[in-house]
Amino acid sequence: MEINLDINNHIHKVTSSPGETLLKLLRRLGYYGVKHGCETGDCGACTVLMDDKPVNSCLVLAAQAEGHKIHTIESLGEYPDQGWRDRLRKRIEPVSSPSFKISIRGACKYL
């Protein structure tokens, strides 16, 4: 099936099988900041923002993401002087998990 996805403010028209997860599709498209982990939603290594809310991409089918804005860890470094590395380095340098950092960014919208 053909789906249109808004990933990091870029529209992607892709072909996906009905059972393909968002995690597998993102990695197929080259978004390697989204990590494989447990693939059961327990570890959070695959966390992305869907409409600014953290979700486990291993539990979301790619087709379910159509019509939603998806942001991966790669998108957080695309803004000059606002990248996740610069912004978070001062506060949580020991934390190196991209999924944790993207979850923090999603939570900051609600603070």
C-alpha cells in the first residue's frame, strides 16, 4: 500500500506492507537514530514523537502514522542553535540514549 508520511517536516511517499511497523519503515528510510530494542514497547529505544507525543514506533503500524507528524531524534538537531546536542548537553550529558532525549523534548512542550 502507498502511504504519505510527514517525517521531520519532509513528506515521504512510500510503499509499505500492511504489517510493517513504523520502526522498520523509518530505518528503511535511513532514520537510524530510531533504534531496535525489545520490539514489545518495554524498552523505549524506538521512541519517536507523533504529533509531539512520545510513542514507541515498534508498536505503531506504518499505515497508522499517515496523517500525523513524526519527529525522530535527527530532527532535533536541524535547527541552528537549538539542536538537541547543544540544548541537552548542559543538563543531561551522561544520558546518551536518543529515545530518552526525544522523550524529554516531547515532555518540554507540556511544561
